[in-house]
Amino acid sequence: MVMIGKVYFLYIICLLLCFAGCKNTSQTKTGEEELPVIDLEQALNNNSCIQLKLSEFVDSIGYIPLETNYNSHIGDKGRLFMTDQHIFYNDLMFGIDGKFVRKIGKNGKGPGEYLVARGMSADEQYQEFYIYDNFGYRVMIHDLNGTFKRAVPVSGFGSGVIPIGNRYFYMGDDAGYGPDMFNYCILHIGEGDTIRLKKTEKVKELSTSGTNNYGLGNSTNWNYNHSFNYYEFLSDTIYTISPLEEIARYVVKFGKYKIPFNQIAEVRGNAIYDHARITKISESANYIFFSIMLKQKLYYAYFNKETKETQAGIFNEVFINDIDGGPTWLFDNSEDGSVGFYYLTPEWAKENLEIMFRKNEGYNKMKSERLKKMVDQSDEEDNPIVYIFHFK
């Protein structure tokens, strides 16, 4: 009997340990465990950034001049985004070599045409291009050959649709008003169904206070390592988002620089008074990067994932381009997050490239000469040169 009691006791202990282990696993998945803190308040207080060399997270830099002709001239307004096979500027499609392919979609009121494009995106897996027409409350779907396929009606007034896999899409809300305001929703583009709608208590409070949600425009998103990530302005939390759930990754600490909740309606583009606003987030294997407006000045900050340290400084003092001596702007991530990019207009490059070369030290002279030659051979009215960061 004593032996049986001991065995039974050990069995109960093992069960409890198993339950405890299961509970810990659940906490990790739902984000209930204590999250790493990205302390932007302290970094902005110090304002003495340890300069980060591009070679610490970038393996190489490439240059892709976008072809310029009558049909492909992009002008000066719009959004550039990349997939692993194409470069898009609004609805203009270029090959990964910069050669112009075609224009997709057409503005108008006819079949397959859109009134106002609130956002555009592409999905190489399904060979589709998406135009969110927020006046028509619909997503216009074309194939990558430019053929219109169908229009999917959607409810709500969002900021565009971004593919997150298997025809699921993220739609943010940065222009809502009143009871229709939301944080974001997940759509399935097949039928236009809303799979999941996030509407936090703070958003509900905003929606009943008679204000708009300009503050939600401070939420931003990016792709990295084939996952979609989202910074939620109201909760200062970074999430990875999938169709059925969100998993918290980091907490962002703004402290005294945080815009008070009752002043959100006053935000117009840049940060107000002494409060900070994140305007862009990018990511590499070892770092998360932030572009921040504070007191009408632009700051860059970076968080080291390994050491958990955060540094911040005036934007042109944060990075050293020790690869080709060129610009040191904060990049965007491609649609799958595998590369970073921004673009240089020939006009800007002709005026500023030599300044960049003098600012940066220890770079590869042969690579800088290649960039300079490309700029010199371009006309100021030509399409931009896409600057590619291949991550380590």
C-alpha cells in the first residue's frame, strides 16, 4: 500500500508538471508572457547614438534604374513596393531588372476601373494585383498580365489591402470616424468576408468621443522573414499577424514622449509639441529600425534584438554607409521581407551624392564609382534608381 501511494503521488506530480508546461506554452503563443521592451524614451533622452555600420546587417547593395519611357514615367507621387519578382510604383509594373512591363488597372467609372485607389498590392503566389477602391468599397483584382478578373465588395473604410498569405488580407483603418472605427480587420478576398475584426476598448472610446482616428494613422506595418508585422499605436505593442490570431512580440516604451490619448485628434502628419510619432518601421535579422518625428525633427532609432539595447539620434547621424558610401536612409522591407530598399531620384543623387561620399568613411571606392557612373548617365527627369539592401 505504501508503494502504491508513492507511485500515485509521483503520478500526480508528473501530471501537474505537464499542466504547468502546457500553460507556459499557451502563454508564449498568446503573448501573455513578459515581452521585451524597446525603450525609445531613454534612447531619445540620451540622443547620443552609437553609429551603426550598414555592413553589420547588410551583405551587399544593388542598384536598379527603372526604365523611363512615355508609358512608364512615374511622376513624384505614389508608393513603391517590391515582391521577389517585380517592382511596382502604384500600378506601374517593372521587372526585377528595372525593365518596364505594363500598367495595371485604369482610373474611371467603367467596368474594371476604380475611382480612388486607397492602396495597391500584389501577390506573386496567385499572380494577382489588388487595387482598393475606397469610394466603391471594393477590391479590384487583376492578374499580373493586366486583365481585370473581378471586384470583391468590402465593408468599411480602410487604408488598403496587404496580402498575408492564402488570399487573406490585412486592412488597416487610418481614416475612420465614429462607430465604424476599428484597429484593423482581416479579409478573405475570395468572398470579401471579414474573418477577424480588431476593435479595442480605446478605439471604442475614440469612436464615441466625436473625434476621428488620426492617431491610428500612427500604427504602421511591415514584412519580415515571410511574416506580417504591425505596430499598434494605442497600446504601443508590436505584433505578428496571421489570419486567425495576433502574437505580441515587443512593447514600445515612449514615456513622456507619448501623445496623450485626449490629444490624438490634434495629430496632423507630424508629431505635435513634445510628443513623438513613429512614421516607419523596418527590420533585419538582428535589428528593428524606427523612423520617428519629434519636435518637427526626424530621428532614427534601432533596437538590437540580441542585446535588447536601443539607440536613437538625428536621422543623418545614425548610420554609416561603409559599403558604397551612398545614402543612409531608413529602408522599406520588400513584400516578403527578404530585402530592404528605397529609391533615389537622379535629380537628388546628382546634387547630393558627393556629400554622401564625404560623410561616410571606409567604403568600397569601386562600388561608389559604379553608383556615380549610373547617376551621371541618367537624366534628371528619369525614373528613380531603386537602392537594394541584401540582408545578411
